[in-house]
Amino acid sequence: MSGIEREIYLENRTSLIDQWEFAEIWVDPWLSPPYILMLVKEQSGKFSIQNPAQNYKSIFTSDTYEESLMWLLEDEYERVTGRFCQPE
């Protein structure tokens, strides 16, 4: 990772630190190794699906959990048990 890439990565990570309420991990189990995405509820109330392999780039956004859920299920992603919440 070059210096500029690392700086962009750190900026993205820093901006995400306080801007989410919960995150779920979803995997495509048919790939080896499994492909991982995150479903994140942002403080704004919006939902986004982010790709950790691409510096947490948002690849889908919606106003509802159900819409995001359907997007993941359409592509046969499976949720990893549990939910990660923002520490209080």
C-alpha cells in the first residue's frame, strides 16, 4: 500500500468510527475464501453495504434495513450470526 493509499484508507476508517449504530457481517459462502460484506446502519438512519476489501467503500445504500437485506439475499449472501454495536 502506497503512502497516499494508506492515507485515504485511514481517512475512510476515521470517518466511519463514530458514524454507525450497528454492523452485520455477511458472506458469500460459495466462494473460497468466502467474500465478506458489511451491512451498516449509519447514525443518519441510512443503511449501507460496505466492502472491507475496498477500504469500506459503500456499494449499496438504502433507507430501510429490509431493502438492504433483500439486496444481500438476492445475491445469496448469508449473515454471520450476531451484530456488532457502536460502544456507548
